[in-house]
Amino acid sequence: MTPSDAGVPPSARWRDAVVRPNVVGHRASDLHDMREANITLVLRLIRQHGPLARVAIARRTGLSRTTVSSIVDGLLAEEIVREGETLNAAPSGGRRPTLVHFNESAGIIIGVDFGRTHFTLLATDLHAHIIARKSGPCDTDLGPDVLLQRLISEIRQLVTEHHLDWDRVVGVGMGIPGPVDATLNMLVTPPRMAGWDMVDVTGILRSALGVPVLLNNDANLGALAEGRYGEAVGASNYIYVKVGTGIGCGLVIDGKIYRGSSGVAGEFGHFTIDKDGPLCACGNHGCLEAVAGAPQIVRMALSAGYGQGEAAARAPGDDEDAEVDVADVIEAALHGDMACRAAVGRAAELIGVAMAGLVNLVNPSVILLYGSVARAGELLLEPIRQAIRERSLLAASRTVRVQTSALGDSAIALGAATMVLDAIFGSPVYIEHVAGDDEAGEAPALGAVGGATNA
């Protein structure tokens, strides 16, 4: 660190890193940017591949030993890294080098999964290890004025209840249903969320909490987490599908979240399945989520006789005031209720038909499903697999694996926290091991690893 950095709290450096452009891998515009790039490079290496000796850091990054020692000394002063343990002596003898460790407890990240009917909050350290969790119901129909104030209160309670130090909170990452414009960083005409269009969610939270806030579509963040920690680790092309009140997906192509030209790619639920079908919340007719989302599954189950006996089936639309939700239908289906099994199976078939088109288009190796409907497990998965086998090209479908998310209810909030970590450290990189860290070696090139690398 430069002398002007002395005494800067670690949290302040992290918060600045969240909002400043990541200059690693780009040509630095001045000496300050160059130094910041070198600091980030060293931190990334220690965090991903540490503990390492200073000489190994120099050889793996290509920086001089003097530069590395200056950076490490500054990071030690700020308690961002620590030193401890020693390597065995080099064959040529001499003093054993001390290892530099990343201090993952130097900061706290808050990850938020903000759904239409629920929320999940996670607090993680700087290695994305979960240290606190909080969840509960919410209703976006109450509008942003009410819900965002409640979310702010819930975040503060999470920190207080788990005796965490707010001064160590680096930033907040948030996943939200609906299209998020990448340039505006706002929801744009989100279906089923009246009053949320163009609301400055990040600005409101940032002003109240005093830390940087990053926003992305919830399915994108679920995909990001599954690529780093879940069932898609090592996969470069995969799809994460959230099936609940709405249906959306996160697309990972060549290891990167695909967001499209304005950031709103992945609105899978608005594929037209039946042009003469029911009205969707988006204003079109026959969208996938209108014919196969949670509300329609409930309607199909009730119209087939669920809760009344097989002989007393309801007409479609008679369920408006029924105290039945999709969790009840899924539970009954799992316990053998034929009306509920038929409703889930029909929704799964329609989802599979739409998904077969995605398989032909993207050629993923993995498709992961999450959400209130995905709790049906194989009752949902097997009809989807069958539809994909029947309706997509064999060359595209023969190797695709379809299963539920490994991370479950934690995926989106964990992806939100990871988004903040990536803003600080950049995406994980592969740094080739230099044989014999105690011997001269050529500086290796850096490159992105497999799996989702950004949001």
C-alpha cells in the first residue's frame, strides 16, 4: 500500500473495490491504477491458491520480489492477509520461507434472494462461507416503499442477531425476479410486480445501509452459485431454471452468464407455448409461466378434483379464493394424489417442450431446476427429460443431465454474495503451478476457469 493507504480500515478498501472498475488484465492508466491492479492480482492469487510464500507469489504473478513484499506488508498492516507456518527448507539450504494466508474474516458480504413471496439473506465471509442465515415470507404486491424498508430492517437484524460487526460489511448483492437492465441497473417492467418498474432498488438500499449494492436477476445468480459450488462445477455450458410463480432461467455459455444486449436474457417463462392460451402477467397469451407456473398448477389440480374427491371437480378459475398453494399440491402429489400428479405432470411436459428448444439452441451439459415446483423432484424431472428426448436433436440431448439444484434455497443468495466477491477480486483464474517454487521459473499466463465466471 502507499503511505496514504495507511490506517484505511479493510472494509473501506473492500467497499471501494466493489464499485471501482476491475483493472486486472487491462492496461493501467496511471501508476495508481497499476499498483491497484498488482494488489488485486496478489490478493486473487493468495485467496485462490494460498497459503503461499512471497517468493512463490512473485514467480506465479511475474511481479518483482520487491513489489510483492511491499504489497504483502501493506496487506498485513490492514489485516487482509496474515503470515504463519513455514515451508520445509529448500534443497540448497537457507531460511525457510513463511507462508502468506488470505484472511477471509476481514470482511462480510450480505447476499439477498428477494422473491415475489419470500426472501433469504445470507452473510458470508470473503471465501463465500456462510456464517449467518435468515429467511421469511414477503409479498411484492405491497410495493417497493413497504418491502424495501422491511428488507433494510431484515438485513440489519441479521447482522445484529448474529453479533456481526457492521463495520466489516463490505457490500450487498441482491437477486430479484424479473428483467434487470444491465445499463440502468434497475428492474424493467417486471411481470407480477406492479409498481416496481424502474425503481432505484440499489440506490435506496445503498443510501440506507451505507455500503455498495449490486443487483442482478435471481436466476442468473442461482446459475453463478451452481457453477462455483454446486452441480455445475466444471461445466462451461449449462442452464439454471427457476420454476415457481414465474419461470426464468440463467444461461451460462462458454463459462459466462449470458445477459444479452441489455441484460435481460433468460426470460424463459415468456416463451409462447400456446398463442391462444391464457393471459400472462406480461400481457401476452400462452406464455410458459401462464400455462405451467405455480398458479396454473394449482388451478389444474383443483379443476381435476384435488381437495374435493374425484367426483367433484371444479371448473377452471373457481380456485380464486381457495386457500391452496403450490406447496400443498406438490406435497399431495408426492403422497400419491392423482389430481395433483396429473397437474404436475402436465406442467412438466410443457416445460420440457420449451426446454427442448433451449437444448437445441444452447447445447448445455447440465440443466438444474429450483423453485417451489421443483420440490416435486422426479415427478417433475422425468416428464421434462422425456420431452427433451422426444423433441430435441439426439446430438444435443444425449449427454444433457437434468436434475434439481444442489444448493436449493441458498443458491440465489449465495450467488448474490459471489457477485460482490467477483466485483472485488474478479472471477476465479487458473494460475499454472510453477514447478519448484524455490527455483527460477517463468511467469505463467492467467486464464478463466470453467464454470460461471461472472454475473
